[in-house]
Amino acid sequence: MLDRLVGEARDRWGLDPRAGLQVVAAEWLVATPIEASRPLLILPMAVLAGGAPGAPVELAPEPLAGRQGPDGLDALAVIRRLYPAGHVVARLEGGGVASAPATVEALLEIDLATPLYLAPIVPELAAAGPWSMPYIAARLRRPDGCPWDREQTHESLRKHLLEETYEVYDALEHGATPALAEELGDLLLQVVLHAQLAAEAGIFDLADVQASIARKIVRRHPHVFGDAVAETAADVLRQWERIKAVERADAAGTPAPGAPAGDAAPAPRGALDGISPSMPALAASQEMQERAAALGYDWPDIEGALDKVTEELGELARAGTEADRREEFGDLLLVVANVGRKMGIETEAALRAANEKFRRRFRRVERMVTERGVAIRDLDFATLDALWDAAKAEERAT
């Protein structure tokens, strides 16, 4: 039966065996990886098992990870997410009288009880699949692609990576929204572009990027993928740091790839290595202190951290030179970031929220000053401070 269906798809619908063929049970559509740029044959489970079409369609118990959105258990919704609405869906008869074809948009659940064939679509239209963006990035970089994309380098793309990262960060404030999906896509494009540039240089490709992070995450979660035990988040963090320490030690004992024979091994990497100097200083400070705390270097309670804030404030007040004041002020900020960490507050996000609140209230003050018909520079601090209090009250009332 399967041979006849494949032959029909080849003879009537142009199936090219060189493109491969995905054969999926209709009952397991929601749980099966499907690449729309490759030919797809959907068969009822009964046909795959050697029986006849017409058996009732049962959905798989869990959708494919990464495709479990609001319609994750709806097989027709999955097809419509992967293919254009007007794409032709051929109803196969396996040698019998052929039925009229349908389209993805017009497909009904009852159609899944009969063999269906979907021809491949061009990669740039297979937008919901994992290989559409790699194809698009490679296409843009071809000699007949986009002049701007062809000129880009790892260095020239750095600023775009930072911009997209911050846009994702801002979108996260509102939780899971369509805007967040769009911003995550913009960030993913940067990853794909850097992988494409490296592939062109023969160094690595996107498969290496995916394999690297997948292996690392599996290795660092032996309590999930192995037989280790971690019952609390604190247990997980301690285990994470122990595993990373072993990884650093292993890396330190291995010469860098391409190093001449006899070269000394690199110096051992410390627990704080790998924290990018390009990170915002407040976020980097909190990350460093989180890593130190995971290794046991931490006050046992919040009171110790708060006492340290008082101590640093006193040292700042007593600082006699500009250099001393700058140093003590930095120490104060570092301790304040640690207080936030111990309270479970993301200090970078907290300061951003405070900045936004200041911006919002200052705009209210500016409006109030304008309504008085005066220039803000002509008002003394006491007057402006009173307007600030009025702006706070107005904001709370809205």
C-alpha cells in the first residue's frame, strides 16, 4: 500500500525521491518534526500498519516541544502554521480513482483519515520550520543576494546584537506577547547570521551552535538527564558551579586548538571568568556575586549585607580625594547590588524601572511648570520638589 501511494505521489504530483520523503502518521502529526521544504506524506496509522484507510484519528498525547502553542494539540492547526493557506493538498487513492485536491486552508479533520500528500514549498516560505532562517541567511549572503548582508562581518554585527538583546529585554517586561515573539525572532536572526559567517569561513555552522548548547545543558543537569539528586534551586546552583569548575579545569589542561606542540596549557579559569566585560556593570556585579555565593562566599542573612551598605556609606562620606570617592562609590554600588541579589531582585531591571519612573514623573513636573507659564530653570529646588510631590500624588491617583 505504501509503495502504491509513493508511486502515485511521484507520478501525479511530481514527488522527487532525491528530495527525500517525510512519512507521518496522521495521529502523530502534533508530535512529529515536519520540515515544509521537504515532501510530506500523511497516512492514517492503519495504513502504516498495513491496514486500510478510514480508522478514527486519535491525537498524540503531547505536542512536539517548541510547537506546543495554544493550538498544539490540533493537527490541522499545526499544518496551517507550517504551510501557506493556498498550498495544494493531494488526496491519494493508492491506485484507485483520484479525488479532487484540497488546500491547506480548506482541509477538514475528516481528510486526515485518508492518505494526503503535500509537495515541498520553497525554503523562504517554510517560515515556521527551523531551517528557513538558515536558508534565508545563506541566500542573503550569496553573490546575487543582498549587498548590505554581503558586507557584514562578525564585528559589524556586534552593535545589532546588543540592540536586539536590549529590545528583547524591554519586551520581557510585558511577559509573553506577540511583540516578544517578534523581538526574539530578531535576536535569533543575529545568532543565525553569525553562524552563517562562521560556516563560510569553514570554522563552525549552526549545527555546531545547537549541539554545543544542547550538550552543555544536558551535562549541567545530571539531576534531570542522569542519576544525580537536586531537590531545591539552591542545590541546582551549587551543582551547576561544581560542574562548571570541572569544565574550567578540563579546559585549562587542554592546549588551545591549533597551538604549536609544546605550548604551555592556558592558565586555569576562575569562577568569575566568562562574565563579559561588555555587560552592563550592575548586571555583571550581580552575576559575579551570584557565582561567588554559589561557592559559599556570602553573608548568611540579609542583615550582613545591609550592615555592609552602612559601612560603605560611611567610607564614602569620609573619602578625602576624588579617586577615593570614586572607589568608595563603586564599592557602595557593588554592595547595593548584592543586597538586591539576596532579596531576589534583579538589580538591572529594578534600576531600569526606577529610571522609567523618574522619567515619567519628571515629564509631569515639566507639564506643571509649562502650565504655570514659567521656565523650569527659573524655579528653585524647593518649588520643584513640591511639584515632584504633586506629580507623585497625581500618578498614584490615576
